[in-house]
Amino acid sequence: MKVFQYLKYNNINLRNRFVAKSIFNNNYIQNHNKFNFSSLNNKDDRFQTNHNKNNEIPKENNKETEINRQQEEYDSDSEDQNSFKASRTKLMFTIAASSLVMFGIYQSLNYLKPEVTDAKKKKLGQVTYVGKPEIGGPWKLLNTDGKFVTHKDFAGKYYLIYFGFTQCPDVCPMSMQKISKVLKKIKSSQEFKYYDIECFFVSVDPDRDTLERIKQYCAIFDDSIKGLTHLSNDHPDFKDIMKKFKIHSSKIYLSKEDIEIDKKALEKNVPNVVTSMDKLEPKNNLKYSLDHTIVTYLFSPNNTFLTYLSSNLNPEEMYSIITDEIMNDMSKELKRLPNVKNQ
């Protein structure tokens, strides 16, 4: 396109020079003829006049015609050039206008977004969290001796409770190992003489976990951990307890490859569990795993939820959280006691 414009521009310049030169020659010839006409006598004037009528006037007419034709071509080229300039100007204007419109829309969206957020905040109000979530409550579970026990049987004691199953390949044994370390550290602390604490392992898989397997599983980690469960996975009372403690559990059926992977994970993480559990047969040989909530809860002696301990905590962090919560709860209980001196 640039080459075409360059050639066209040079062509127009050449035409302009040719037209200018032609006009100059024509004016020179006319002035020269006028000078000759004034200096000749009448006879020569008549002859010159006749001669001009026969010869010069047609030549001048031809030159004027050629000049007019060249002028028309020049005007046509000028119109084309002006049309091209007008189109280019219009295109540039369109692009600039479109850019301004898009920029305006972008700025408007950015400007309106905070207003929408502020409007939502005004509508919902300031969100504050007061108190603790409703977790736990009255419960009734089967112990490893085959007897049902309730929360009332452990009144006056703080307790930790963890939900899992004995065939869990990785998370459950790792969590139980951390809990056993925390219990040993708590029992060796000076503050332990001021309170008592229990720990429960609740099997969410009573369809396969026998009472003996649950008892042996807990003993692998700590003899003081008490095993609990229920009659079946789908028992209504057991489902109600799971709901109270916000525990989710669902079956995942395994392939042969999955079973091998789980077995290798157990052998790597807790080889002593594999050795002990292999000696005890489950209720059935159904090949499935359980996807369940991985959390440990701490409850007060009056069966009130205090806090939860996530699976990503290490034993030192768990110990610190548990002891802090117990000390705070004991301080609150002391403040509720009547002042003997005032009495």
C-alpha cells in the first residue's frame, strides 16, 4: 500500500510540472504574438491576422484542450487522494472512538464492583461469630466388653474422642499415634493432678470391626484408649450420634490394585498395626474403604464441646491446645463457685 501511494504521489508531481510548464509556454506565446501584432503595418496586420486565423488559433485551441484534459486528470487524482485521506481519517476516528468506549466500560465495571460489595455488606450487616458450634450431646455406644455406655458414665472427666476404623490404611493409625503421644505428655505434666482425662476411639465400621479387633487396635497405641462402636454402620441410633458429632462416613469399594496400595501404606506407616491386625479376622471380608471426617474433639466434664483438633497438627501443637482449653475451662468453673469469705 505504501509503495502504491509513493508511485501515485510521484505521478501527480510529474503531472503538476507538465501542466505548469504548458501554461507558462502558452502565456509566453500569447504575449509574444501581441507584441508582434502592435509593431506590424496594416498590410502585415491583415496578413498576420489571416494567418493567425488559419494556423495559430487552432493550435491554441488544441493546447487549451490538452491543458483542460490534464487539469481534469489532475482534479480526478486529487479527488482520489482526498477520498483516501478521508477514509483513513474516518477509520482512525472509528478506532479511537471504540477504544474510548471500551475504556469507559472497563472503568465503569471497576467502579461499580465495590459499590455492589458495599451494598451486600450493608444488606447482610457485620458478620460476627459468638459462642461455639453445636457439636456432640448425649450419646450411647457399645464398648469392647459388649456393654452399652453413655456420656454419663464418664461425668467429671475431660475426654478426647476420635472416629475411625481399624482397616484404615493411613490417616487413622497416624492420628492415633499422635493422640497416644499427647496423652503421655499430658499425664506426665504437673497440671494433670488437677483433672482427669479419657480418650475414646469410635469405630465407624461395626459391620467389619469386631469388638476384639477394636480393643487390640487401641492397645497398639495406648492401653488407656477405650474403644467404642455400635451394632451396624446403618443403625439409626448410630447415625444419630454421627450427625450430632458432625461426622461423615461413606463406603468406597476397592479394586485389587487399591487393596495392595492400602496394604503397602499400612506396612510403611504402622507395621506393628499390620502384624497385630492380621491375627484377628474381621466380621466379613468385604473389600471397601471408608471416607470419613478426620478430626479429634475435646469435651468438658459436663459433656460440653470445647474445641476440635485437626489432623494437620503435630503432637506438640495438640498438647498446647488441649491444656490451654482445659485450664481456661477450669478457670471458668472456679469463678462460678460461691465466695466462702463473703458467706
